[in-house]
Amino acid sequence: MKNQYIICVLIILILLIVGFPAYFFLSKGDVGNINSYKKNIAVTIFPIYDITKNIAGDKLNVNLILPVGTSAHTFDPKPSDIALLEHSVVVIKVGTGLDDWVEKIVPRKVTRVDLTSSVNLLKSTEVEYDPHYWLSVDNALLIANKVKNELVKIDPENSEYYENNLLKYKEELLDLQKYIESELIDQKGKGIITFHDAFIYFAIENELEILTTIEPFAGKEPTPKYLSEVEDIIRVKKVKVLFKEPQLSSGLLNGLANDLGITILTIDPLGGGKETNSYIKMMKFNTNEIKKGLEL
Ligand SMILES: [Zn+2]
């Protein structure tokens, strides 16, 4: 009897020692982890994912769907991505056609939250609205607000917690806005050439001009005729820098930059990389690179 008692105690101890770290490991809320202790939320792209995490704090488990480093324009989800969504109560979408691929993998029971009706949208020539609205800090403030409202709906018990997180995060976004304004104050009216047409909201908010883009359709190589028009703009406007993006292959930029003797820098509309692993860091990174490029 005594031996059995000792064995029981030992088994319980082992379970506690092994189980507790496993519990904490699982509840970290890392990208792609389903958490069985908290409600799960899925978000299509990194900037919105990061904003959502700032509001959700440690009360909800937030998962990112579009892998970091992948373009939202060319992504094709695999059936295995469904697992991530099956346990989610809500999926937060950019909308405006940018992340319609998510519909292929979201089960019907999951509530869709489309952010388009909560932000200020710009008309676009290619699609009805330009989907890159998160690159305006004014819109990030509206997104944070909308996300807070949705989280309160999912988890009303913690509504005060989400309200407080929103207030704190809004302060950070307003600081970010001041930072961008002061860094770009001497660049107003200047023109940049971006890789695809992601930065119109950013340009308008900071009184910059987008002269043209290298790829008029993200992920599709431009025609030689189109590229020669870009070269003309570079010459006429005396452009000294071209901006590539981590999500899109930019091999053709090297030839262009070599021929014309111009510099290539990187700006990142989606973030999640080493220097862009939060919405705020991503926006600061882009601000600094654009400033660097315009001061060449
Ligand atoms: Zn884009």
C-alpha cells in the first residue's frame, strides 16, 4: 500500500513538473498556436494582427494567417491552414479584395470582421478601393477602435481591460504620428517610386508624392514598355532612390538601378521582420528609409 501511495505521489509530481511548463508554453499566444484556455482570434495580415494583440493583451489568443514575408496579393492558403481557423471565434479581415483568399479556409461558423467600413478609404483605379489603408496612422487609430469594439463583443467580462489597452495604445500611435511628422517635415512635396502601389495612404498623410511604381500589378513583372516609362520618370524627376519590398521579388530593380546609377532601399508595407516586428516599428522603419532615400 505504502509503495502504491509513493508511486501515486511521484506520478502527480511528474505531471505537475512537466505539465506546468507545457501549459505556459502553449498559452504564450505565439503566431500559429491554438490555445485551449483562451478564446482564439485569427487576423489575416501582420499590421492588423499586431494592433489586435495590443488591444487583446493576455486575455485572448491572437493568430496570424498570412505568413511573414509573403505578399497578400499572391498568397494562396493551403487546406492545412484551416486548423488555425477552426478554433477561432472571429477572423479579422482587411477586406477590399486584398485578403479574400481567407474565405477559402474560414469555416462558416467563424464570424468575419471586415475593417473596411471603419476606416477612411481612397478610391483606386485598379480596384474599387485602395486596400493598403493601415499605412495611415489615422486609419490605425480607427482600426484599433474597431478591434476594441469587437473584442468587447467576444469577451464582455474584460471590457474595461480592452478599453484601457486601447487608451494606452492610442497614446503610442499618437506618438508615432508625431515622430513621422517631425522626421518627414523637410521632405514635404517630394516624390518617391515604390515597388507596388502600397504607400498612397502614407504619402497623402505625409504630403509626399508617389511618382510611379515598378510593378503596377503586385507580383506580376511589368512589361518592357512600362519599365521604359518608369526610366523616363526617373530621369526627368532626377530620382536617386528606388524602394523594394521584402515580400516581392525585386530582381529587375538591380538592372534598372545599375543602368541609372541609383540606390535601392527597402520599405515594408506588411512588416513582421527583424526591424519591423510591430506596427509601430514598421511605420518608423519606413519613415526612416524614405527620409534616408530623399536625403541622398
Ligand atoms: Zn499591396
